[in-house]
Amino acid sequence: MRPDEFDASGWDEGGVLPVEVREAVAQAGWFGVGLPTGYGGRGGSQEELGELCATIGAVCSSVRALITVQGMVSAAIARWGTAEQRSTWLPALAAGEHLAGFAATESGAGTELSAVDTRFESTDGVITVTGEKRWVTFGQEATVFLVLGKLDGRLATVLVEAGQGVSTDPVRGQLGLRAAMIAHVRFDGVRVPVGNLLAPPGFGLSHVVGTALDHGRFTVAWGCAGMAAACVADVAEHTVRRRQDAVPLAAHQLVRSVLARMAVDATAARGLCLAAARARDAGEPGAVAGTVMAKYAAARAAASASQDAVQLLGSAGCASDSRVGRFFRDAKVMQIIEGSDQVSELHIADHLLRKHRVGGMA
């Protein structure tokens, strides 16, 4: 299945990404683009992964979200898992044999994930997981969850397979990502082997979840760059074809000015995404900050471009099958997930000011 064959509007309206689509994504090797070949991946560069997310993001944010969340869990295991954990989980995730869910957010722990209430209790080689997670992307269908909780008062992460003791409450009709099969997930005394503990207690948030979120921001950034570029293309096509008093909309100076601003913002966002990808591939120390900056700029570009596109397309932009209308809803979600705009601004400023030790920063 190619992106131009996606029924993105239909999936969005139905609130479901069909199983055959998820299987097609796995068969295309999209889950394993950034994973080493030794674990069933394609060993692709970060730029290659980004370009894939931009191409898919320009058509369907929910399919891009599927690739994102699979990659978030895979990245965390690849970076912090033991040799046994990597050999057990990564090939299955790359092949789509397991569908991943990233279970960190709770009703009282969103931006401040350290406030999670989920409890891990370790006894005789078994970890018991109890808690409720919210807004888990593809939580309705996930077969394994990366869960953030507390073990002996320290933040930790555990891999929990779906099954007895795991229940899901589907979320429907949310603002955006309506085909991403989001769910609230409850873990009622779920018992997993202690070998499913990913990294030592105390490293769960700063290391494991940090790695997952960094990967998520990167792929979201590229997806947003694709959304913004698609909005520019749709507006350009519409304003050339649509005539008002026998004159194309594109002939109006105000319309051309809006289109120009959209194009500049979309191009700038893509440039930051490229810079972030190359910094990640080169292992540069500023790669994480570059990724935050790219996600911030790209999400804002997608939000602005989709808003302008809906305005210029008029009633066509408000139609149920309108791509720019769907992106208008999706883009607002992108400004919230994996670090809101406001949180991103603080991260970017901290990075810029750190070397000057402003306000006692290290």
C-alpha cells in the first residue's frame, strides 16, 4: 500500500485504522526503518526515517502516529534494553508482530510525568503493575505497553503484554488523530517477569521515557513538516482553479501573500527537521535540543498553514473529506503532544542560555 492509496478521510471519520493497513505498514518495513539490520530493521538513517514520516504525514497523521509510537518503544529498548530484551522485542516490533503502546500519561501526570501514581511491586522474580494510563495511542490494539511507574519510590519502566488484568477504554471523537485508536488503559495487578523491567529503577523517566519522547518529537516534527507542505500544495492548486468574478483567487494580492507566508514557514520547518536529522545521525551533543526546536517550529507551521488553508478553501476546507480540515484538527494536537509549545520554548531557551549559566543554570 502506497500513501497515495490511503483512505485517510474514511479512517478518520470511522475512528479506526483497519488491521490490513497496519499489516501493510509492517510488510512495507516502515516499522523498522531506523532499527539495526541485526534486529530485523532496515538500518536507515534518521534522515531516511524523517522523510518517510513527512511523506506519510502529508496524507494521514494516524498512520504516521502508528509508526511514531512503534518507534518510540523500539528506540527505548534499543538504547536501554539488555541484549536479551533487544533480541526478544526488537525483531517482533520491526516485523509488526507486536503493536506497541507508550503508557506514561495519567490524569494527574501529563507534562509532569514524575507525578505518576502507577505502582510496580517486585516479589520473587515477578513485578506486579497497578495503575491507569490515559491517551495511549493505538492503546485499543496494542499487544505490548511500555509503562512508566514507581518501584520502591523510584521511577521505572516495564514492558507489559496485553492480556489478563489489562483493560482498555476506547477514546472516540477526540479533536484530532481520530483513527489512531487511542485508549485509556488500566493495569489491575498485572504480573510480568522481572526481566521485563527496562533499565534500573531511577532511570525510567530521565533515560527510558526521555529516549522514547525524543524519538517521538523527531517523527512528529517531520510529520508536521509534511502536513504544512501538503497544505501549501492544496492552497496553490485551489486558488489557481477557483475563480471569483472570472478571476482566479490566486490573482489577488492578499491570497498570494498568505500563500507565500505558508510556503516560507513550511520550508523553514523542513530545514530544521533536516538539521535535526543530520545532527542525530552525526551524534552531535546538541541533537536533542535541535529535535525540540524542529518539532516546535514544524507543529506551529502545520497549525498555521492548515488554518490558512481552511480559510482560503472556504466551504471546501470545512467538508468532512477535506485534507486541510483534518490537518487543522490534527495540527493542534501536534502542538500539545511530546512536549507542548510552551514547554518546548522553555527547553529551547534553557539550551541557549545554559553556557552562560543564566539564573544559576548549569
